Amino acid sequence: MSSFTTFLIGYIIFTIGLCIAAYLLHIQTQWIVVGAIMLVGIGILTATQRTKPRDR
């Protein structure tokens, strides 16, 4: 498994945990969905930046 995949899986697990916590705090579902989409996007950007080969 590549480091990109490992990073992304970890970030998705983190996002799921935050969504469950938000649900238990009775936050409206629409805001949980918006937050989850934003976190997954940030996770993809971060994983890409950390795992792409450096240009020389």
C-alpha cells in the first residue's frame, strides 16, 4: 500500500470520528456533511503534497 493510500485512509477514519462526535453533540446533519466534505478535500490535498516526488 502506498503512503498516499495509508495517509488518506487514516484521514478518512479521523473524519468519520469527527462526524460521529458532531452527531453525538446534536449538530445539524447538513453541517456535518459540509464539514466532512471539507475535511476529505483537505486530506486529499495534504496527502498529495506530502507524497508527490520533489522536482529537481
